[in-house]
Amino acid sequence: MKSATTGPAGITQLSLADTAAALRAKKFSSVELLKAYQQRRAQLEPKLGAFLSTQDDLALDQAAQVDTRISKGEQLPALAGIPVAVKDNFNVQGTETTAGSKILKGYVSAYDATAIKKLREVGAVIVGKTNLDEFAMGSSTENSAFKPTKNPWDITRVPGGSSGGSAAAVSGDLCAAALGSDTGGSVRQPASFTNTVGLKPTYGRISRYGLLALASSLDVVGTLTKTVEDAAILLEQLAGPDPLDATCHNERAPLYSSLLGSGESVKGRTIGLPKEYFSQGLDTAVGEQVRAAAEQLKKQGAKIVEVSLPHSKYALPTYYILLPSEASANLARYDGIRYGASTTRSNDNRAQDLLEVYSQSRAQGFGPEPIRRIMLGTYALSSGYYDAYYRQAQKVRTLVRQDFLEAFKNVDLLLTPTTPTTAFRLGEKKQEPLAMYLSDVMTVAINVAGVPALTLPCGFVDNLPVGMQLVGPDYNEELLFKVGHAYQQETDWHTRRPAL
């Protein structure tokens, strides 16, 4: 695997693993590393719009503390001193958390999400909060109430969404790694668009406590990194039981990074290509890049077979009943009373009663996409329609999951495209909600089924990145890491950087 230089110009291009090794070897200090990232962010943030807020002074204090510990000869975790960005739907104590929405403008978190707490415990340096589609509803990061984020590979194009700010920050070398959330592809789709590695772990692998809820049965904490090895390092720090999240898996996760091997990790594996993912709607050139990746894995010793996931065509409509329904319930708490913006705090058009407080605050605070999904969800859950829509969607969800369980009886993992196209242009789909929703057609089934998936770079089409998606059985992120890492040992797609 190629590695960037450790000189001033290359320090921000290092992988998380290489950065940690260089810090321990005292090739540079944590403060020097942070300042290099801050300098790059100052240059590129006006072009990209990746961040909603930054914490420079606090980050410098954290970096200095790590340097002190290193000077004392302490043995530190791999993330100590590493600059990490966080999607702005995670509660970070003492910082504004907006979820990209005006309705939460001014809300300051009173506590840390469990994922943030774990980052702090291992000495990671939290550099700022990244932009996102409002309440993580979107596939382009154009739905943010504050600004759009742009793709580092072509600033006329979207970085994907909803974790587009985190993806752009990692791709543009504005941080070493970033947290995102993935409800239907919100980590993997932007990873594919920006030539980064996106992990959607098994539902319950990482605690969701402190992550602002969108659809509670679909939401997972995900990561965006520069390499598969980095994703393994990050997950082993974040995974594990949490008494504050009843859906969290009770067993400790393995030390994934210590289990990564060589190309032998691929030898003898059976990898399935679901025929439904290589059919109508997939851009021909994108499909060719993913099939070429399958051939590379075949050269490394894998057996490639075609499989079928017959209920795949129902995954997207099922998702767009489940998600709005759960979102309408979760977003009911934003009522103009407890959080953020409220008509009770303004002399203009002051509400006359409690109902007007609710209606005016929500109408002014929510953007078009949250309103659309709240209305859809409320309709699907309403009397007379619950059985026809939400209950039926739950039944189909079971069938979608069974497809994956049956497939994994015959194959070790699945390989699919992550997205049907490369990154589309800013504004191209913003006024067409259905076209935007179809951007997630290859990722939503994984959330519906709850299984883990890893997206990693596998090529380019017209200088725009293409990602492939590895999908594995429940709680078998280890296998995804082993195969993904072995692929990256033989390819250099992930080492390429945008010409910013």
C-alpha cells in the first residue's frame, strides 16, 4: 500500500494508521499535526463547505495533552492525537448541535453521545462538526438549512449524503477520519462519491445513544476513513455494549486491526454478485468498474458466483414507508418548547396559543424535506392506513432480511455497486425527490436487513470515484475488513487524491 510523505505538504494525506505510527515515532507532534489540518481547512473550507462549526482552541488543548503523554513515554491508543470530525447530528457536550436544521439553531448539547465519549477516552482530537442533509434526510447534502457541501473531486458536484460533510472532510484531507450516521446509505453513498471508505456496521454494533434519532430501527453510527485498516481501528474503539442503548450488542467487539492479514484473507472465499444489483438503472461504466474489482478478487483467490436477492426490488419502497413513519414520531419532539427555535422567543407573529407555537415553530424551523417525510410518515401511521402501509412494510422487511440470510448460507459475502452512478451535479436532483431517493437504491436494503456493509474505492469514471460495497453476515465486520484490506493491498484507488 502506498503511503504519503510525512513532510509539511503530505502530513494530512497520511492514513490514520500511518499518522498514529508517525506520532509515536515523534516524526511530528500532535499539535503540529492538528495545525497542518487546520491550515488545510482554512484553505479549502470556503470551496467545500464541509464544516458547520469548529473547535480550534479546544482541539489544540487536546492535542497538547496527547503530546505531554507521549513525552512521558506513555503507551497510548491508536486514536490518541488523531484529528477526527463529527457529523452534526451527534451530541458533543458544550457545542451547538443543529442536525443541519434551523429548528435546532442555538441548541447546545448538555452531554456527549456514547461514540463521542469513547473517542475522548482514547485521546482523539475532535476538530469540528460537519454538514449534513437536514436531520440526515437526503442523498446530496444540499438539504442542509445552512449551506450545501461540495465534492472535492469536482466542486460542481455533490459529495453525497446525508454524511456529505464528513465524506468531503476526509476526502479533502481536512481531518484524518470522521463519524457519520447511516440510515439508508448515508455513509456509504458519500464514501463512494468521494473515494473514501465508508462503514455501516451491523445494527447494534455501536451505541446510538446521543445520536439524534431519524428512524430508530434503521439508524447506525458509521465511519468515513481513508483506508479499510483505518475503519477497522476506528470500529474497535467505538463498538461494544452500552447500558444507555438497549439495542446495542452485549458482547465486546474483537480487535479488528490485529486480525487484518495479507492476500490470503481472500483465498478460498466465495463472493456472491447479486444479479438484481447489476441490472437496469446501473450506469454501464460504473458496473464495469465493480466487475473489474470482482475479477481482481478472483485473481487473489476468491470464487465469484452469481446469486439472487429476489425481494431487492421491494427494499426501496419498504424503506420509504418505514423511515418517514419512524421519523414522524422521532421529530415530534421538536415542538418549539424544549429545543432550539420557537415562535415563543420572537415578537414577530407571536403565537396566540400552544397549538400555534407547535405549528409555527415547526413550519418555520423545518425545511421542505423533513416536512415531506413527516407528512408521509404521519399518513402511513394514521388510523385506517397503519395496517395497509407500515405493518405491510414490516412484513416485507422480514422477506428482505431473509434474502440475505439465505444468500449467506452459500457465500461468505456479497459484492455490489454502492451507487448506480457517480456523483451528480449540484441542483440536478434537488427538485426531484423520487430521483434523489433512487440514489440510495443499492444501499437501503442493507439497513432494512440490519447487516454490515463496507464501501471502498474501486475505480474512476471520467475522473469521478466509483465505490464497491461488500456486505457480510451479522456481526462479521471482521470478514469485510479482511477482504477489503487485502483488496487495497493490491490496488491503489484509495491512495488517489483530488486536485484541490
